[in-house]
Amino acid sequence: MSTVPPGTPCWADLATPDLTDARRFYPELFGWTGRVTPEPEAGGYTIFLLDGRSVAGAGPPAIPDQVPIWSTYVATDDAELVAGRVERAGGQVVVPPFEVFDRGRMAVFADPAGATFSVWQPLAMPGAEAFNVPGAMSWTELVTPDPEGAKVFYELVFGWQPDDQVVGGMTYTGWRLGAQIVAGMMPPFADDFPADLPAYWTVYFAVADADAAAARASELGGTILVPPRDNPAGRFAALRDPQGALFSVIDLGPNGD
């Protein structure tokens, strides 16, 4: 069973052409240890652990020219059902549902604006075992130039209801599933994000100090894309790892957990 309800982000992993360097960079940044999947077919897929609990993964690219990317996985109890909903809602099935050894079933999709995301139907592996503590995933967010289209699509696929709030003159959308806000959505920052970036999902990892984490990422060979700044949820920064994969860090403050 997943550690989170269906329709809730439950896992994040990195596709990277330099898995060896990822095993260096992220443990030094977040305090993770790596556990390499033993099956040769896994290509060295590594589960990152925080105090012995699974928090994220990293593996080789699925295709040779794939850009380095962090992927968001949404928990489901039926990957095939989600695939059908994606197609009917105008999205694309990038990788149809398949079994990942005895761990679970997954599939990769793209929404109509091109943002890719995955689903995880757990078997032996539930997904992440820790959230909202320093070094663990705390938030996932869709950055898209078509928020209105995304509202229609994700409601049809996951049953998410948009919860709009005006923050600093910009509309920020929380994705509501029942009583919980499970993810977010915002338009791109024109002054911060490269104009050629398509719609994308980004992963936020909690840290004790966003400024220190951004500085440490830079020391380790990463890049600060958006310098640390405050938002209503906490202080955050958008970063790239040495291979160019985008991710964010956020200090949620004393009430973050």
C-alpha cells in the first residue's frame, strides 16, 4: 500500500546521464545515503534514503537524448485507468503502464501543455516513506502557461479541484483532493525562468535553511536559478544540479511539519 492516498504525489525520481555524480551531489546536499537496486536491468537505479527511509530515486535516462529531469509520481490504485483518462482528457501516454519488478506499476504521461508526470501503483514499494522534513520531498508544483487548460485536465485525470488564491498579484492554484491540498500550480515567472522551457512539474525538497542549501548546491557544482526568496509557504530557491536537472528547496519554517 502507498503511504499516501491515490491522487496524491508519492515519489520523485531523477533521470540523469551521470548517475555517479548524482550519487555524489544529492547525498552531500541533503544528507542522503544511496541504495542501488540489485537487478542488472535497473541500470543502477538508486533509492535515496534519509535516516533509513526512502525519500527519492535516481536512474539513467529512459532514452539517450532525454534531458536530465526530476519526475513527480502520483499514487494510484489503477495505472491503466489513469492512462485511459489521460488520453480522453487530451494528454499523451508517453510510456504505457508496466511492472517495475515486484515493486509496483508505473506509467509516464504528458498533459496537453507538455508537462510530463508519472503515476505509481505500489506493490512491494510504497513510494516515499518521509515527507515535509529536511531532506524529504515537501511539495510538487506545475508551472504552466495554460493554467485554465490544466484545471480541466487534472480534474478529469485525478479528480483535483482548483483552489485559486491571489499571491503578490499572481494567481496561485492549490490542487485540492477532498480536504487536502496535494500540489500546486502557477504560471511561469517571465523574469526568472528561461522562455524556452515547456510546462513542467517541479519537486520541492524541505531544508532547514534555504539560503544555506542554495549556497551549498552551488559549491557542489549546481546552479542557482532563482535565488532564495520568501513566499507564503516559506523561503525557497530554484536550483539546477550539475547536469542541469531543475529542483527546488524550501524552508517551511517551524510549522512546516
